[in-house]
Amino acid sequence: MRVLLVGSGGREHALAWRLAASPLLTELHAAPGNPGIATLATCHPVAADDGDGLLGLARFLAVDLVVVGPEAPLVAGVADVLRHAGVPVFGPSAAAARIEGSKRYAKELMAAVGVPTAATFDSPRVPCVLKADGLAAGKGVVVCRTAAELAAGLDVVRRLGEPLLFEELLEGPELSVLALCDGREALVLAPARDFKRAYDGDAGPNTGGMGSFAPVPEMDDDGLATIVESCVDPVLAELARRGSPFVGTLFVGLMLTSAGPRVLEYNCRFGDPETQSVLPLVEGDLLEALAAAAQGSFDGIRLGRAERSAVTVVLTAGDYPRSGARGAPIDGVAAAEALGALVFQAGTALSDGRLVANGGRLLGITGTGPTLAAARSLAYAAADAIHIPGSRRRDDIASDAST
Ligand code: AMP
Ligand code: GLY
């Protein structure tokens, strides 16, 4: 099977790594990819949101499947351009991707099928959570506990120029559930947790994600099955009924409140950096499952889950999320891999044949092991082996869960 993978982040490097292990794979291509992905795939200089360019590439390469990683191209309709031309795609249509592209649409959908979620208010109050309707790369949500935070938050989100939502402030640990969907049915992967705040102890601004781990010990199989029954299956049924079946990864962001799980948001794609921790635990052929979903039916395909744990630590530019790093040399990747860790590249580039920093999140280092503690030790030992001047990381990824 010839596959084209769309995207250039750590999530896509993890997908490339997993797809490359499939016996069904004959050729792996990426657009645009990154230097890590280029060790597994042939990279092509076509932007992830260039639907016509991707269609031309898919036809030229005669690919059997396109896997789209990031949300922006999906919300913009890249999967539709490909699918309408007869190219099988793992990734939702623009109509189905609205579940991430519009928070108001997601809320309306949840209300229509009774998904447990935060209440919405007609006007802002203290406490509440402010949300801008559209995609805002993590900048569209402000948690307001005080009047001062509310005033400052309103200032920020109003400048995004989007309709606003005002939501009940929920408390509790968060959970990321990734479900592969064929339009009707879901195959759920290991439940994960990501670390969104920039600094240890969940301090500082929100980021794209500083680390992750899976599975989450407090979420057992019954709890996960209940979440799928209440938060995934009814949404898939409703989207199919509305004529926009969801084919791709439905990512449910939940808060585990004292009153039970509540959905904070849906995303229309794999999470980053959850994917880096979740994919190493998948037992079975991921490519076979994605191809079956793209054809509209899992048709008896099941994926298992290894009785292991994974922890991912992200190395970022020193000033991330305010700014990225350009040109700092990256050393020690081979030493980290020699310890048994996986090193997934995100913001990297090659300069005169040398791997250098080129972005905010630079690398994700994933350790796996029989326990969360073992996985965590490996991830940090491997992270210690990598040297990037001026970079930083969080030192407390999975620390509470692994003690
Ligand atoms: P979202 O993009 O909707 O997931 O929001 C980003 C982050 O904001 C979440 O991961 C939570 O940490 C926080 N958040 C979102 N909605 C709520 C809520 N209703 N109550 C508390 N925190 C929230
Ligand atoms: N890690 C959260 C996300 O991918 O949106």
C-alpha cells in the first residue's frame, strides 16, 4: 500500500514510525514532513493545507491512502478535495471537522445527543471559562476564577474577533481519549493525559503540550467503555444522521469531575503529544485499521493494547510558547535511541546536513516500559542524553501518576 501522510509535527513523526512498521506498507510519502519523518518516508514540499497540491501529489504518486495529521487542513476541507476525487482518506470532511472547528457547533451537537459537558451561560460571570468559537491554536480558551481574570480574559478573546461562549468552570484531572472512527464505529486507543502548561507544577501559559503519558491509571476499561458509550458513539451516530459521518480520529478532551466525566472539547485528529505516547502501545496493524476506516468499515478489525506504559517528554525552545528557536544544533538523538527511547522530531530542520532547532516544540522523547515509572525513567534518561543549547523541558511529566 502506498501512503501519503500530511503534516510535519511530532504527531506525524509518530504516525510515520507506526505506519512504517506495517507489513502492508510499500511506500511512505509525506507532505511536507520534517527531517525525522524523512528517515522513514519520502518528503514532498507541498503544504498541509494545499488541497489541490495534495490531490496532485496523491495522483502523481498513485497513493492508496492519505492520512491527514493536523486540524487546520481538515477544517478547511482538504479531506473533501481528496475524497471527491476518489482518493481514500483517513481524516474527516470539513462538515464533520466542525466538531473541532466550531465550539458552538460542538456544544449544539452535544446537547442534541445528551453528551455530559459543562453548562453554558448567556453572559460572562465569575467563575467561568471563555471560549472563542473557531480554531485558535490553544489561545481561544481562558479560565477565569476572579473578576480581574475575567476582565483581562474578555480583552484577549474579544480581539480574536470570533463569537464567544461562556462555560461553567469544571474542576478535576483531564483525560484525552483518541478513537479511530470509520463513520459508524470507534476503536478506542489507550487513554492519555497531556501536560498543557509551560512549567512544572502546571504553572505558566498554555502550550501545544509539554508531555504526555498513557495509559492513565485511574481510567479502567469499564470507565473507558462508559466514555465511549456516552461521548463517542452518540456523536458518531448523530454526525452520520446529519449526512457528515466522521472518518478519522475523534479526540475527546474530558475532565474527570467529582460528578463524572464531562467533555471539554472534541478534536478532529490525533492529539499532539498524546499520539507519541499512545501509538507505541497499539498492538496490531495501525495502517490496516486506518485504511479500513477510510473505506468506510472496520469490518471486524480490532486493535489490541500492550500491557505497558509510555511517557513522552517534549523538549522546547527556551522561550516557548512565546517564541521558537532557529538554528541551535541538536545533539544526542542517537544516544537517546540507543537507550531504547523513541525520539520524535517536531520543530527541526537540516542545516548543512546537521540537525538544528526550527520551531517551538523541537523533539518528543518517548520511553516505554512495563510500568509508568519505568517508562518515565527511560524518557528522562533519554532526554538527558540530548543537548540543544537554550532548550528546556518540564521535569514533572507523569511524576504524580508514576509514584
Ligand atoms: P479546550 O480547547 O476546550 O480543551 O480547552 C483548553 C483547556 O482549557 C482544557 O484542556 C482545560 O484545561 C481548560 N478548559 C476548557 N474548558 C473548561 C471548563 N469548562 N472548565 C475548566 N477548564 C476548562
Ligand atoms: N494535546 C492536545 C492537542 O493535541 O490538542
